[in-house]
Amino acid sequence: MEDILRPIYQERASQPGTLGVILIEKNQKASAFTDTFDAVLLVITNDETNKVYIKHYAYENKKAALHIVSETQLREWIMFGTNRKIFEWLYNGKILFDRNEFMDQLKEEIRDFPFYGRKVKMGLEFAKLIRRYMDGKSFFENKQYLDAYNHVVHSLHHLGRLAVIENGFHPEVTVWNQVKQIEPEIYKLYEELVTSEETLDKRLELLFLASEFLIHSKTEIGAGHLLEVLKEKEYWQFQEILTHPELEIYSVDLGMLIEYLVERKVIKVIEKETKGSGLFHRFYAYTSES
């Protein structure tokens, strides 16, 4: 297979902007890792013209895919976890070309998982967790049990991923295998939700009771990144938080996260008078009491 694909990757390797080339071959037990293709060539480049360029090939009744990805896009996927297959590719792919040991250094960086990267990823997962959990609870209280179930399953995924990151690992595609080893309590919650013979409303009721404590126990580490930024000044308008360079990545989940932390008295609300009678501006501040 490598011989057939050699002309393709050699052409890319000869280009000065190419930083590395990896070959990923399909595993029959996990073909989804390669999107069912028999082989994937991942080319990483410093050319930012196209963040992602994909081309498909056919050979000997098989199929291959060429993925040309900019370094910026790759690091975005690694930071935000928006392309989970990329970790599988980087972990298990065969390095065919490596300019100035770029690939070796990248793989070492991923293995080391610097603390700042972990802190940001935990913040993003926690924000998504709170959004899904609160939405699920709202649906449950309105007896919309199927919608509640959907959100709760997603919230448990985020809780599981948060636990994996907290322990210094990148969440893999098969994240529940990791969670089972790292935090069996979360795994048991998930297992009971999807396999229990109780009625759906009863399963959800029990899960909300059990997960409340688990989520609360993750608040300090999950909100750590946000709170560190809020310590920079005495109080903030919401728009200032939303547009802060380090916090804009939280996007639509930020408002719900702030309100959850207000409820938990981790963040306090400061009201300041407006020109309107009885109307106040709402500001937010980190409270040292938390």
C-alpha cells in the first residue's frame, strides 16, 4: 500500500511548506477511524491558504484519502477536540516524512499534554457539560423525557471527557473505555442510564440526583480557566467576558456557565444603577469566598 501511495506523498514531501506526512491504514475492527477508507495520508503544512484540503483515490479495488491540513487547523483540533480521529491518527499513524523532527516533537507535545492546554480543554468541556445538563433538567421538569434523555447522555459524555483530561489524557474516540478505567463512578452512571430496566422518567430522576454531586465536585477544576481570567480585574460586563481573547472560545455556552457559577456562589453579581429608575447594570466578579 505504501508503495502505491509513494508518488503522492513524495510529491507533497518535496514541497518546502510540508512539515510532515503520516500514513494511517484501516483497522478492520475500527474502520471508522479512517472514515472506512483503506488508507489515509495526512499531510501537515505551514501553508494557511486552505486549512483543509481532501482528495480521494482508488487503487486495486481499494480507496485512499489524502488530507492536507494546515498546522493552525491541526492545533485547533488538538486544543478544542473538534476532530477526535486526529489523535488516533497521530498516535498510531506511520511517519513517512518529518521535516526538522516536527512530527516527533508534536507527538511528544501531545503525550506531555501541557497543563495550560488541559486547563482550557477542561473549561470547554465543563461549559458544554453545564449547558447540556441544565437543558436536560429543564426538559425533564417539563416531562419531555426523550429530549431530556438526549441532553443527559451528552452531558455524561462531557463529564467523562472532563475526567479523562483532568487525569492528563486526551479523550479518544472510544472515550468510555478510558472513563471506565479512570472514573468508574461516571461510567456506572452512564451504564445505568442506558441499560437500566426502570422507566425512562425514573432513570432520569435517579441520574439527576446522582450526577449533581459529581458535577459540583468538578466545578473548581472545570471553571478554573474562566476564574483565572476573571481575577484580572475587579468586575466585568458580560460582553467583556464574551470577547476576551482567552474566553471567546466558550461561545454560546458561556452565558449558561456564568449563571451556573453565580448559583453556586463561585461568581458574584454586582449591580450598578442605570439612568432608568429601578434598572441596574449587571456585572460579574470572582468571589474569593469560593
